[in-house]
Amino acid sequence: MEPIILVNTPPDLFKIVVPFLVLFATIILAARDALTRKIGERLAATQEHRTLAGRIWGFLFQLFVATYGGYFGAGMGILMLGSLSIMGMQDIHKMNALKTPLATVINVTAFVFFAVKRFIDWPTAAILCVGAVTGGYAGARLAKRVNPKLLNMCVVALGFIVSAWLLYKALF
């Protein structure tokens, strides 16, 4: 569903939506520690509590997360932790372990859709893939040497700046 939304979004509307998606992801990143702590407190305060209503609401929230993730992706992990906790999961390690295959399914679904519809420029995608893998490994090594709180603050600040710049470009 999410790739269909993406390819059917008019470019002018997409230009307006993207700054808000970047802002939303930035806010999630900025509030990540508080959200994770809140989820942890909720889980610690309750015993395993899986109700039908919780599963339904959690499933519906996960459907939103999947749609958002296939459309944009940033901040999807913390949203998934929220949906899994709504469903009644309590073990944060199990929740983290489950969110990886869920994110994989979301991203593979989007990838297959784009590949089948021939929306992928393969030479460009290959260059981006090499850059992403190289940047991922190099970035992880570099990030280990940087104070995590400082790194998070810089990424959040950059997210707010990028959001404002994208909104400015979309409006003017």
C-alpha cells in the first residue's frame, strides 16, 4: 500500500509533505530516550497483558507504521516499539529483535513494488547501495568514537535545519 501512496503522490504535494516527515522523524529521534524509557516503565509496571483490543489497536498502529515506513522510513523503529508494546509485548530485547524482521519485510515490500513497476534506475541504485554500505560501516566506526549524546544532538539539530530548509524550498 505504501509504495502505491508514494508513486501516486503528486510531486508538488510530496514537496510539502517531506519537510513534515523529516520533522516528525527528527522529533521522534529527539524524544527517543524519553519514549523508550516510557515504554520500559509501562512494561515494567504491568504484567503481561495481552487483550484482544490491545492486539487490534497494536495491529492497526503497526499498519500505520508499515505505511509510514514504506513511504518514508525515518523513525520507524521507535514507532514499532510503540506498536509492539500496545500489543502487550513487554521484553524490550524481544521487541527490538522483532522490529528488525518487520522493518525488513516493509522495506523489501517497497523494493519489490518499485522493481516490478520499473521505478528503479539500477545504475544509480548500485552506486547508492555501495555508498550506503560503505557509509554504514565507516559511520558506525566513526560514531563509536563520538559521544553518543553529542552525536544525537547534532543529528537532531541537523534534522530541524533540514526540515526548515525543505519547507522553505517547498513554499518559496
